[in-house]
Amino acid sequence: MNARIIDIILSISLGLLVIYASHNFLIVDSCLDMGGAIDQKTGSCFDENYHELYMVVTPALTAIYFVIGLLVSLLSIFTIKRIKRTKGA
């Protein structure tokens, strides 16, 4: 069976959701590693003198996000195809 457009959209959406979750985790982890604290209301990172620390998305981090999104999307579309194949058999 071929993948329908809704299956592809769901797979890409799942990949984007995982990228969002991992981005939040990596940014908070980076802030805490620098000795900062996260403001829960704004999501900003502040040091001990309450100066805002800016998180920079590096090219390496962008590549990690791309690989994570690609792997999750591919795994989910293959899983959907396998489930459809077993239901059809």
C-alpha cells in the first residue's frame, strides 16, 4: 500500500513535535549549564544578576534538529505502512 497524504502530514507533524520538544530540552539544559535560571512565565534564561542570557542556535544544533526530524518522520511513515499492511493481510 502506498502512503496517503494524511499519513505523510501526520509523520511530518510528529517529527516537528519531537524537534520542538528536544529544542526546549536542549535550550533549558544549555541555560542551566551556563549557571542560569529559567523564568517560567517568559521562558527566558537569566543569570544570577538577572541579566538575560541569549541562547544561540548553532549550525551543529540545526543539523541535529534536521536529523532528529528526518528519522522520526521516516520511522513513523514506515510504521504506518507496516500497520496498514498487517491490517490488510
